[in-house]
Amino acid sequence: MKNHLALAASVAAFLCFLLFLTVSGLRFAPAGVSVHVDRTVEAEDARLNINTASATELEALPGIGPALSAAIIQQREAVGRFTEAEELLDVPGIGEKKLEAIRELLRFD
């Protein structure tokens, strides 16, 4: 019984040690080798690029159907790249309310 308790305590200590390594980000490396872990990860921009989006991608936006996606693409082809959200107000069918619904979902690169 005493051996089982000692074994259980050893296993628990080892598991705590592994958890610590996982949480702290420590990595094992051979002697003399320096390891640097860069924890800065830029979040991928999930917003839709209005200047390269296909009709299908545009239709995934709230309130944008086939006719409006076609109008956005037609405006983009006629006038050129959109540089800011307000330029979408020139697209027939997009008003202030619809623009506010999609503004945060768009990027303009």
C-alpha cells in the first residue's frame, strides 16, 4: 500500500511537471543550443477584401445577395479599387444601414 501511494505521488508530480512545461512554453534543447520561442502571433485578418472578393464571397456578407454582389463588382470594375467603406454608398442598393452592417467585415487592400 505504501509503495502504491509513493508511485501515485511520483506520477502526480511528473504530470504536474509536464503541465508546467506545456503552460510555460519551455522547450528542451541539447546543451549549448539556445532556443527562443516567439509567442507573438499576428491574428490572420478574417475580414473580406472587397477589392478581390468574388460574387460568392460577397454574398456571404449579411444582406448581400446575387444582385448586390454583381453591383459591387460592376462598380469596382468601372471605377477601380475601393479605398474606404463610404465608397460603397455609390453602389446602387447600398445605403447607410447596409454599409454599417458590413463595414467591420471588410478590408480595403
